[in-house]
Amino acid sequence: MKKKTWTSLALAALLITAVGCGQKPGNTAAPPTTGSANPEQKTYKVAISQIAEHPSLDATRQGFIAALKDAGIVEGSSLKLDYNNAQGDPTNNLSIAQKLASADNDLVLAIATPSAQAVVQQVKKSPVLFAAVTDPVAAKIVTDLEKPGGNVSGASDTNPEAITKLMDFIAGNFPKVKTVGVVINEGEPNAVVMTKKAEEALAKHGIKLIKAPVTNTSEVKQAGQSLIGRVDAMYITLDNTVVSGVDTLLQIAKDKHIPFFSSDRDTVEKGAFATYGFKYYDHGYQVGQMAADILKNGKKPAEMKVTVPDKLDLILNLKAAKDQGVEVTEAMKSSVKDKENNIIQ
């Protein structure tokens, strides 16, 4: 009987203690903890395949990453970036594409035609964008610029009008130029397409185009030297092999006073005399905006038309002109729309 009484008293004491430690009348109980009020930010996995290092392609990549950052996709926090450079080697290029095909990426960017061709052939389960590609249709990267279909879209870095404008500029301002030399890797479809366009434009002015072929960057200098005495001016396309070795050609142009023209602004900034073009950083930024739309808004590459540069301007390098023995006339300068940014002192 006593044992039962003590047990009852103990239970009563526990109940009183529980009530005493509980909330007071009128207070609202705190909600149970279910985790942070702000869900963890998503981290996107983006891979980049770039065929080689040179200013235009590097600027494209930098612009792409900057656009993602401006969209709130920042490397180190919400962006995990896998950058791969093939160093101009076709075997490396294919290996990179095969690696990316087996990886779990939210998006893959291919910079330059060879990289885009390899990535498109291999990567099927991730959205793919390309940049710095001259002719996506001829390179069989997409079948239609307006409706690319599949998992691929991007931006071409060439408006065919730019090549025609540059050749017209040469013909109109260099009456003594009767031959133009081109160092070219004919294994790059983009270089072939652009060279053909330049040849057709020059032919209308009675100017002959002479090719000096190469298969790798180490041959660029020798090819350039082979043009000495045979050409009145030199021109290079968006040829990754040649642009990677352009310093040797610029030196030849300076030593021999040969006017040197290029297809990209970056090479003009480096020492070519003139081009009709745009900033590759802006080109990459444009593709980065497409990427942000895919990652954050679920846009499908198939629905995104392939874009081309639409703001072309003549770009002149006055120091290069002096080095190459070119007299820059007022007529040349007047052809530049944005003189503040596109006449390089």
C-alpha cells in the first residue's frame, strides 16, 4: 500500500514540474525547427572545351563567364566550372569531348569549330552551346540557324559581310595591292570558308589571293616567309592554328613593311593593321546570356536561334600602320564609326 502511495506522489510531482516548466498562459509556442528559411542555392556544373589558347578564344571564354556572373551564377559558389584546353591537338580535342559526354554537366560550352564538332558528336545528354564558330551549318554543328533543333545552339563569330567589307577596304585604299597572301590550315573548315569568301571578294577587284598552307602552328613562320616577295599584303582568317602563331607573321609584316589584315579585333590590337569586327568578349558574353537562360529558366537550345555579330565597324591600329609602312589617310579614319574605341593609337 505504501509503495503505491509513493508511486502516485512521484507521478504527481513530475506532472507539477512539467506544468511549471511549460509556457505561461497567453504565450505562443515557437514553431518547430525545420531547417533554414532560405533553401540552399543551386550549384550549376558547366564544362568548357576550347581548342587552343589565343586572345580571341580566351576573350570569348571570359565574356561567357562574366555573363553567368551577372546572372547570379558565380564560380566558387553557384558555379562549378570544368575548363578543358586541347592545346590545338585533335587527339586531345576528341578525348575532352568523350570525357564531357560521360560527365553529368548542366551545360557544355564549345569554343571554336573543332571543339564544337567534337562536342556535338559526343555530348547528347547535356545542353550544348558553341561560340567562335565561323559557319555552324557547313561544319555540320547545326542544320538550321533559325531552328537548330536537338540539344545544340550558340553564336557564330562571323558575319560574311565583314569579310567582304574588309576586302573592299583593301581594294579601295591600297591601289598598289594586286596580290594578298593567306596563311591557312585547310584542315579547319572555318578557315576554308572564310578564305573562299575573301578570294571571291578580292577577285571582283582584280586582286589575286595566294595561299600558304600549314598543318600546325610550328609551320606558320615558314609559311609566312614563303609569301615574301610574292604578295603585296597579308590576311589571316579566324584560323585557330594560324592565330596561335600570329606573332611570327606580325614580325614579318613589320620587317618587310607588308600591310597586314586580320579577321578579328584581338589580332589588330596585337599588331595587325585593320579589320571589320567586334570584341570577342562581347561575343562570349552573348553566349553566356544564352547559357543563363538555359540554366535558370529551362530554355531549350533547340528553341534558340544561332546568332551572328550585328555591329560591325572598321578597326584600325595606327602604330601597326607605321610599323608596316602604311599611310593612314583621313578617308580611312572617316570610315570608322566609333573612332574613340576603334582607332587604336
